[in-house]
Amino acid sequence: GQMAEVLREWAAATCAASGWRTVNLQITAAAFQWTLEAPAADSPGALMRIIRQQSSLEIIAHFPQFSLSGEEGDFWAPGFLIVRGSKPPTAQQLVDFIRQTRLRQGLMPE
């Protein structure tokens, strides 16, 4: 809904400002999946820090009701998946990643 639109606009602006190119962007209730091309000098870890921090600020600015979650100013649950290459993760890989993350967080029985 509205949050997906805010994230789409934010992703486009962030790409333009950072010299990245969006290849694919999928936003669902379960995941924010963003495939992008970035300069080789931009490390995946640095990209994730920027994406998490700036998108959290954007979400909380538009939806202040989410400001009480997790760490101060961090909207997202802990954990993220980085896949290199042009092929996005399969649906099963995403399901497995989310399940493993929730197991580690103690949010799901083994």
C-alpha cells in the first residue's frame, strides 16, 4: 500500500543520488527485495547500512507509528540477505532465509 509507494520513491531517489541502477524492486508484506547495480567500490555491507538506515528514516518519517520497533531508528528486523550476480534468489531461498532468521531470533519453534 502506501509504504510500498514510499519505498519505491525512496529507492529511485537513493539510486539517483548514489550512482546505483535499480534492476528489480519487489515489495511485499514479507520482504523488501531490491536488485541493483552499484560501482565495484561500494561494498555490499556499506550498501546494506545505507539502505537500512535511510529507508528506516524514510518509513518512520511517513509512518511514525512504527518508530517504537527494534533498535532506535531502525524499522527493519535484524538480518538481511545479499546475493551477488544477476539472478535473484528463488522463492524457496527467501522462505528458507526468513525461516532461519526467525529461528535464530527465537520467533519460531524448531
